[in-house]
Amino acid sequence: MKVHEYQAKEVLTQFGVATQGGYVATTVEDAVAGAKKLQANGASLFVVKAQIHAGGRGKGGGVKLARSIEEVRERSEAMLGMMLKTHQTGPEGQKVKKILITDGVDIVKEYYLGITLDRSRNMNVIMASTEGGVEIEKVAEETPELIHKVWIDPTIGIQGYQARQIAFALGFQGDLFKQCVGFVLKLYKAYEETDCSLAEINPLVTTKDGKLMALDGKINFDDNALFRHKDLAEMRDTDEEDPLEVEASEFHLNYIKLDGNVGCMVNGAGLAMGTMDIIKIAGGEPANFLDVGGSANPQTVEAGFRIILKDPNVKAILINVFGGIVRCDRVALGVVEAAKNVNINIPLIVRLQGTNAEEGQEILKNSGLKIETAILLKEAAEKVTHALAA
Ligand code: GDP
Ligand code: MN
């Protein structure tokens, strides 16, 4: 689960990670009121920052300095409601509904610091670079040697010397070295205790008055661990997510939208991936990943149909269900019922295998619906691509 910068900073602050204060606003008046509070605390420079779930905001015009309350007003007016385009949003951009007003910081140098899971080593990895700021992707691609990595064994946890390795790699000395060691240890603690899959500070900055702090914060939480973080789960902002994916999650369907034209509905994540592969091998392109889970029933099948059909790119649907615990005749009944409630005017190919598969096939055949059935997965995929070509 992704969260906004202001939420990431709230979490980081709870763990003692240094960052500048700020106020989140959905209206210009609130933004101005926030800036006035910062001013009362001594701020004379402000930053107005678009809160969207995408990076690269600075380059797209979503991060603006303001030197007065009046400028905060102007910047906020311009930013709230704008369609912000960055390299991480779609071409139409993302609508800015919230902005963050922060203290403007006098930057001496920008650094990069990130923690994520290195799946190939089964360890967390801390990445740090002196080349922080808005071009970190370019650094990673062109000069990867400038990104220093330290791997943390999760069974042992982070050790002091590892935090010192990072501070050393970033070239800090004296008090900044100490601040950096503390920063890394606190960030790691935040990452681990909130079950992050990513905690990224870009830029981490040194300031004119000798401080080290997070100017930006990006956190992703591991969805599978959210059940033990009710407070964090509440930070979810569905406005920032694909509407079809939000709808699917309401039915506990595991749906991910893709760019192809073959909608697929499958039970089990592994089978869903295999189905996508075989669609590709047969010359098609999957429009989505959809795992209806082990409990494919008429309601979930119907919800699955609705969601798949809302994607205008979908030109054919392939249902692939392996009846293990779930019975194929029940799934077939679900398909028939759903097909009656949802208007399906594109080819539908159903492949049922496993428990009560024959009864399932019978139900589909006798339903009077225009459904093609298949026994082999390869056959099903070929029927789909054939239907597309017809
Ligand atoms: P991103 O582009 O979405 O990653 O947004 P960031 O929060 O990282 O901001 C982008 C850039 O804006 C930073 O790399 C800084 O150069 C600049 N910036 C952000 N906040 C401040 C600030 O308080 N003072 C100054 N001088 N620059 C800032
Ligand atoms: Mn950034």
C-alpha cells in the first residue's frame, strides 16, 4: 500500500526520524492557515507540495517554493485541482486533491537513502548515495557504483557498524556523521516495525545550520502485514488507486489491470500467472490479472465479470478454473447466473478442470448462453485468440 508524503513523514516522525514540520490542506484557506502557523514558528520560506502517489513531482511542477504567505496562496491556488504529470503518472496525469505546506529548508547538499527488500538475497538492503535529488533513477542506470549498498540480515537486525558504513559512504564527518548514524538506525526501525516494503528518503539533505533531515519521504507498506497495523491501514487513499482495483478489493478479488485485450478470471494466483503466459503464447495479450481465490461463488464470479467488462480494452474473456476444493459445477452455476445479470456481448471461453468438471461443462452447455468450453488450457487460449481474430 502506498501512502502520501505527509503520511510517510508522520510515521517517520513517530520513530524520531528528522524531517521538517508541515500542514496538509485540501483548500487554499487551510494552506494559508498552515503557512501562518509555520511563520509564527519562525519560518520565512515555505514549500507547497502536491500530495499524489507518484514520484517526480518536482520536475512536473508539483513542488514550489514560496517566499511569503501571499505566494503560498498563489501556489496553492494553482496546484489544487491541477492534473499533475510526472514520469510515474499516466499521460493524463493525476489530479491534485491535497497539498502539503512545509518549512522551506536551506539545502547544502542532497543525498539519497532508501531501504527495501532484496529478494535475491533474502535480506533487507539499505541503499545510499551522495547523488540524491530528482535524478536518482539516472544515477542507478548510468553510474550504479555511486549507490552504496549494505545488506541487513533480518534475523540479526541492523548493527551499529552497518549504519556507520552508510554514514562513511556518504562522506560525513563529526556531528553530521553521528546524525547520519542515528538517522539510518531510526529509519531502519521504522521500516521494520511498520512492515514496509520500501522506505525511501530522496532527498536526505544537510542544511545551512548543520542539520541532516528528510525533505521527502516515500513509504510502501506490505499489504500482507496491514492486518497488524490498523492505524496504518487507515492511511489508504483510494482516490489515488485504479478505480477497478479498488472495486475488486471490496470483493476480496486480487485484480491488477494490464494493457491487453483478453480479460481473464482464474482461481489461484499461480494458475492466473500460468494462464496469462499461455494467452501470450497463443498470441493474445492479457487485459488483467484476476485471482478469484479459492471460493469462486456466483457473487465473486459476477463481481469479476463486472470489473473485467468495465475495461473498454477487453475483447474476449477466458475463465480458467481448477476445481480442487471449489467444485466446477458450482463455478459453472456462478458463470451462468452472472452471465444473466451482466450483459456479456463479447466471446466467453470457459475452461473447467478438476472436481465435477463434467457436470460443470454440462451446465454451461445447457445454459443457452453463447459460451465456448475447453478441456485443455492451450485449447482455451487458442479459442480466445481465434475469437479475437474473428
Ligand atoms: P519529488 O520530486 O516528488 O521527489 O519531490 P521532492 O519532495 O523530493 O522535491 C523535489 C525537489 O524540490 C528536491 O529535490 C529539492 O531540490 C526541492 N525542494 C523540496 N523541498 C525544498 C526545500 O525546502 N527547500 C529547497 N531549497 N528546495 C526544496
Ligand atoms: Mn523526492
